[in-house]
Amino acid sequence: MSAETSVRVITADCRAALRDLPDSSVQAIVTSPPYYGLRDYGVAGQIGQEDSLAEYVGNLTAVFREARRVLRDDGTLWLNLGDSYGSVGGDTYHGFNRRWSGTGGHGSKQDATLTGVKDRILRTGLVAKNLLGVPWRVAFALQADGWILRQDIIWHKPNPMPESVRDRCTKAHEYLFLLSKAERYFFDTTAMQEDAVYGARGSEYYSGKTLEYQSGRTSKKKRESRKRGEFDGKTNEQPGREAFRAIRDTRNRRSVWTVATKPYAGAHFATFPPDLIAPCILAGSKPGDVVLDPFGGAGTTGLVAHRLQRRAVLIELNPAYAEMARARVRDDAPLLATGSEHD
């Protein structure tokens, strides 16, 4: 891969680093900010450890206001956020040391040594046990700030974090919001299509999988199988059942994405899943475009962008995670030039 498709990792608070990026310099933003109250980076003023939910929403709104300036007019923002529940004690709930009642997203594994989470009280203004509705509060705040809230996508997790709760269902989904600067924006529908299989009796099945994100293209075998009207020629060998022949095709991707969380060996938490990021990058950008993640974490957005022949700018507050991101990209592509800026 050429040096033009490089991944730049900036170690800084994104609120400061974004101010140094040029206007209209990125095509898409794909990110998952710190969840409210989950992880303490040990840095004063960090996002996610605010004393009130309103302050957290306000800080994210300010971040994405600056990010909107950096985004091209035809660009899109793909925003993943997890939710939390009020825990105990009137209008407060406890911090997330051992009593965290979040909804089990990536980054939800608790490790007091790694995260340095403080056992403190966070103000919500809600009675205990309330679902805080953090994703929608942020989405509506961004909408009020000028973003077009285009769609809510459900990230269905087939392997959710177990919960000991007995008075509600186990949480197995999060939200992924699609937002844009303008009514008309770049969106490659074809690139993110999913497989559809139509049975002989008219029943519809689908795999839920998108194009192979490593290359952005389907394999020859998959391309051939997707030709409408092509039959697999196989019969159902189980006695007493009618033979089944399938017609394979693709269809516009639905708004429920089934993606399993995947741990990364170098981290003590599950990272932003590549299979969740890939459709966003494929639909929101073209090869050679720049993808921004202002909350870079372990660098998965940059890794997927590189594999899809895009460039990426990652901003990460925690120096250890920033170095982890550089190492992941370097190990995935030894010849790839990565930035090593420390602001």
C-alpha cells in the first residue's frame, strides 16, 4: 500500500487537536466516545467523567461542533454510544468501579488497575434504576446544534456482557447514529449492501454480512453466487423434505446490524468491532479519502480504514492507547508510515 493511505495518530485531547485540523479535510467521522462514567484516564477535564450527565452531553456537543468544521460538506458522522442505568440513592448513581450498571458495550470490562475508575457519585437528576438514555440525549443535542440526524442503527450483539439483573432483560444492543452536515451527502449504498437469499417458496433469508472489509470487494466465489437466478444445485438430503434451491442476491442494508464484540489481546477491554466500522467507512468514503476518529482508542478505525485503502486521523488522549494504535497499524502493515505526534 502506498504512503498516501497512511494512518496518523495524535496523542492529545480531541478538543485541542481538532482545532489544528484544516476545514473540510475529512470525508467521514467514525467514532465511539467514552461512555458516561465508565473509564477514568487520570487526566483532568477528560470526557466521560463529568459530574453531571448534562455536562457530558454538552462536552460531546462541543467536540462534534468542531468536528463538523473539519468534515467536508458532503461528509457523514457515524457515532456509536452505549447507555447506562441509574443505580442507587435518589437522584444519583454510583461510579463504575465495581457497581457499574452500564449496558455492556466494547470497553465495558472493568479493570480498576487499568482504568483507575474512581468510586464516586455522578449526578443525573433521576430516580434510581432509570435508564439514562445517553445515546438519544447526545443525538438530540447534536441535532439541535445543527447536525442532521439521518438514522438510528441498532447494533445487535449476539454475545452481550452477562448481567445479574433480575427485573429487566439483558441488554444486547447499542446505537449507531448516522448524521450529516447537509441534506445531500456522499453515501455509497452499493458498497455496504448485505446478502439476501430467496428460497424456492418465496421465503427471504439474509446473512447480515457486508462486503469483505479487508479489501472492500467480495470474493470471486461470492460475486458469482450473487448473480440473480443462479441455483446452487444442492438438494436437501434429509428424508421427507422437499429439495431447496436458493436464489442469491444483495439488498440495501437493514438498520439492525448483528456484530459480535471481539477482544483485542493487547487491551483489557473489547475494542470497537471492525465489522461494525467497515460498513460505515465503505458507505461514507471512497478509497483515498480521510476518515477521522476523535476518540481513537486502540486504533481499530485506523486499522480498518487502512485495509480499505483510506487514510485516517486518530486522536487519543491516553498515551498508552495511542501507542497501542500505532503498534496495531504497524503490525498489520509493516511498511505503513504512522504519525507519532505528541501534543
